[in-house]
Amino acid sequence: MEREELSWRDVEALIDHILPQVAGHFDVLLLVTRGGIIPGGMLAEALDIRAVLIAAVEFPHDPQIDTFAWPNFLQFPADALLRGRRVLIVDDVWDSGRTINTVRGRVEAAGGEPRTCVLHYKPARSRFRDRRPDFYGAVTHNWVIYPWEVDRGPDFAFARPERVLS
């Protein structure tokens, strides 16, 4: 897979592309950790939305049960914060689509009206052939490295970081 490194200006251009599509349509932003925190914060600031919530979802890292594994919600807002509200779920990338669609399902179950938003959509890798993000900045097939990940690469999760941030 080809590597695509983005600058902050590239991210700003993606946000600028998404903004007119979502402006005035949402009550709450639900950011998927960790990838959705920075783009979601940028959207919240630009849209002047103060109701910003976090969803943290983890799937087992066992390839033998990968397709059938139930997610573990490490953090998720109370149903009352979502019920009857227009919720924009924000993440950095829709790769398989599994995480953001799991969050979407939980928002629906809580009585919210979810829509999904990502900086990058990877249709070739999506497990959801009948669904795609409601809003996205660009389509790619590459391994995207965002400016906040610049010292990381595809093997980062398997390697020990060389430096510690304090």
C-alpha cells in the first residue's frame, strides 16, 4: 500500500471541503478516538458546536474471530445526551468501516440521528458495500499519515516508540 503523508494545510483543505456540507445540520459532534479527535475539534471550532462527545471503541485483535468479534466500548456518552439529537460522528478514516458503523448503531439505539464524517474514505477496503460515509473529504487507497502522526508509519502499532512525550 502506498504511503500518503499529509500536511496541516492538506487537512485544512479537507475540513474546508466538508464544512459547507455539514454546517447548520448538527446538534452534537461525537468524536471517535483517537483519529477523530483532531478533525472533530477543527469542525467543532469552525461550526461553533460546543456539545462535543467522545466514543472509544476497541475490537479484539484476533484474526480468527475478527469478522464476528463484538466491540468493547471503552467510553460512550449516555443515551440521554444523544436521544433526539442530530449527531455527527467524526473519525479520520473509513477503512473497513467497522468502528464508525458500530458507533452509528449505538447512536441509533440511543435514539439519536447519526451521520458519519471522515477525512478519508477507502471504498476498496470497506466491509460495508451498501454504506459509505455521509460526508468525507477525499477518497484514497493509500496508507494515510496525518500531520499529528508524522513520526509514525504502518508499523507503528507493532514497534516501540523511540521517544516519549512528556
